[in-house]
Amino acid sequence: MSKAPTAAQSDELRRLMQRMFRRFGVLASDQTPCGKPLSIAHAHALMVLLAKGETSQRDLGAELSIDKSNVARLCAKMVESGHVIQRANEDDGRSRRVSLTARGRRLAREVEAASGARFSALLAGVPADQRTQVVEALQHLVAALDALPASPVTSNEGDPE
């Protein structure tokens, strides 16, 4: 059994993560950290849809960790911008299916490339002999996040789309 972290360790992790998010540009609402004029949620939705193809609003919201009303607003904005189309699910008329348009696929590829370049530049700033450890440490943090209970804000269990 692993030993519980100290308050000082937890505080330092919190401070470092907050600084990292701020410096990386996560808090900007009108631009992605890689410089695209989109919200981060919009950019991430494009990348998810590029990887998955068509998906439901519910699954997109779960992948992005955003609630039902926020994913619905995001999808409406993406439809308005010409990046996605939505249609009713044949199996359940209450739910919506979302897929990229040709314009959305082009933009998703641009976002994907810009994101890859940004992360490559970031990792280049880490000494070469420490890059594997940095990535492994982040894998542990992601696994720890995955093991946490769902946030009440992002939990859609039991809600129809």
C-alpha cells in the first residue's frame, strides 16, 4: 500500500499544475495554446472527432469531461461555424450524433499539427535524458485522475442526451 502524500507535496503539485496550465495558455478563452483562434474545448472536440469519426454528443462530452449542456452549446457553435454536422440518432431520437464536415476535418488536421508542434517544442525544453521520466510521470498523473470519482459537474450518468 502506498503512503499518503504530505500536505506539502500536495500543495506543491497544485502550485506546479496551476503554473503549468497558466503558462501553457489553458485559461485563454479565445485561442488554443498552439495559437488557433478557437476555444480549447472546440479544438479538443475537433481532434476527438478526427480520431473517432462520428460519435454521440454524450460520448463527446464524456471524452472532453464536460457536462451535457456545455457539450450541446459547443456542438451548436461548431455547427454554426461549419465544422460539424449533427443528426438525430436512429436508435434514440433524443440523442444527437456529431461528425466533422470537410471544413472541420481540415481545421482538425491544422489543430492536430499545431498541437503536435507545440508539445514537441515543450518537450525539447526538457533535457533529453529526462524526457522519458517526464512522460512517465504524466502517465501516472493521468492514471490517478482516471481513478478519481467523477466530478459532479461532468457526470452525465442517467441523463438522456
